[in-house]
Amino acid sequence: MRIPARFAPILFSALLSAIMVCIVSAFVLATSQGIHSGFLAQWLKSCITTWPVAFPTVAIVAPWVRRIVGRVTA
């Protein structure tokens, strides 16, 4: 199954934001509270509540960042 290329920016934003939310929320929870018995449940809740903010943010900011990188690189 292949996704049409016109959906690439949306897929990019969804994947990037999901990966970043998972990594950052795990890091923040582990450093602030340590790894404990309820860590996994708390981490999943954090991911689920944070991703709806991260996804549109990446979707809006990514084109702007690409333009900046294009201007400052050779």
C-alpha cells in the first residue's frame, strides 16, 4: 500500500511529531520522576495528550524551517 505523494507533508508532520513526542516525553518523565511501576501508563498518557499539539505545530513550522535552511545553506 502506497500513500499518494500529495500527502507527504502531512505524513512527514505526523511521523516526526509522533517520534519526537514519544522520545521527549519519555526523557522528561524519566529524568523528573524516574522509571517506576506506573511509568509506561503515564508515558502513554503524556504522548496521547501532547501529540495533538505537536502535530499541527510541526505541520505549520516545517515549511518555514525548510525555507530558512534553504537560505542559509549552499
